[in-house]
Amino acid sequence: MCCFLTTLVLFGPRAALVIWALINPAYVLNAMWNSWLWLILGTAFLPSTTLMYLIVYPGGLSIINWLFLGLAFFFDIAAHTGGAFGNRDRITSYT
């Protein structure tokens, strides 16, 4: 778990997901409904949400776990849209 946290901090959630899938593929496949497709799509588009789902998966989805998933989803959306919001003054077509 220590190597996992270090990878997460240094390289981000995508690298942590790849390392976790390589170390424990049975757990990851079980959490992703035995389909690599969900893991690949989650890693490509919503990496923090996918990583949080793998973390909260053993305990089931209780209210507090849904809160953590929502925060991870918010983090993903903020990461995707933050650049456009920060550079809105540089683009002349925005009013």
C-alpha cells in the first residue's frame, strides 16, 4: 500500500490505477464487473473517480462512500475544465 500511495502522489491517479491493476488484477477485475473495458474507460476519462471506486469497493457503497465518489468526480471535472476557465481571458470569442 505504501508504494501505491507514493505512485498516486508522484504520478497521479492514472499511474496508480495501472500499478494497482498490474499488482492485483483479480481485485480490479472483480470491482469492475469482470470487464477490462470499464477499467480502460475509467482510467482514460475519470481516473480519480475510478480510483476512489476501487478504494471504497470492499465496504460497499454507503452514504459516506457516495460522498467520496462525488468528491472524486468533482475533482475529475475540475481537472478537465480548469484550464479553459483559467484561460478564458486569452480567447477572444468568449464574452
